[in-house]
Amino acid sequence: ADDTVLIAESEHDFQQMLSLLCDTCQEFGMQLNAKKTKTMCVSRIEPETIQLRVEGKALEQVHQYIYLGVTITQDMRQEQEIKRRIVIAKSKFWENKEFLRRNLCLNLKKKLLKCYVFTVFSYGSETWNFSKPLYCKIKSFELWCYRQILKICWQHIVTNDAVEDRAGGMFLLKDLL
């Protein structure tokens, strides 16, 4: 019964669904925890404030939440989620740096990168809406990874095109699109 999402077009419909859910839970000896239950109004313009109640207790309205490991925001934009995924993926990179920065053949390093880093980054990417700024952010992350596995120091003046050539091309964005 964990991680349930209800979607409605109006506050009234939402309250009815919530009441029905509470009634159904009670039939099976369960209870909805009002402290853990959150509401969110999704809109591209300024979202409304909604007042939903469970057993007389007002539910907290949030601007974002993490559902099944993916950040969902009230404006449904992915900037925050992609930034968060980059942080998590870089953390995974550093956890595996012994393999990724070792003197191994480049193809093996790229396979390790894809397996241990890019899969963590791309979790939930099926729902992303790509824009030019997000495209650039993802490309920058991939180039950062290649600079690391190729041991290109930030002090060296190496263009992104040269890094891409040394790495044998970019594949993260192609896999995501």
C-alpha cells in the first residue's frame, strides 16, 4: 500500500478519491497516515493552494517530492532531477574511480562507465522532457566523465571536440533520446 499516487483534475474530485481510499483502507484494516501523506498541484503556471483533509487532518502541500527515486516538481520540469542525477552519478564515478581511471583499454573503461555511472544517471530518464539547456548539461556531464577516464586535467587546454574524438564519440545522449 506504500507509494500510492492519486491524480485528479479538481480539488473536489481529489477529496472524493482520498475519502474513497481511506474507506477502502479501513475495510482491510489499514489506515492512511496523514503526517506522511502529501499533496501537490501540478501546473505550468502558478499552482493553486489546495486544502485536502484525511480524517479531519489537513494534508501538507509540497512543491516537489521524490517518488520511486525520481524527483517530481509542481511545474514538471526536470532541471532539478537532472542536477540531482548528475550528483548521484558523479558519486558513483568516484566510488569506482580505481577501475575507471586505471590503465585499461578505453573500450573497457567506457563499458564500465556505462554500467556503473550512466545507468545511475539515466534512471527515470524515460519521463524527461529534453530542452537545449538540459541537453547541454547532460553533454557537459558526459564530457566530464571522459575527461576523468582519459586523465585530462582541467589545467590542460583540451577542447570538448578533442575530448570527444579521444573518447571515440558520445553515446549517453544517444541512449537517452
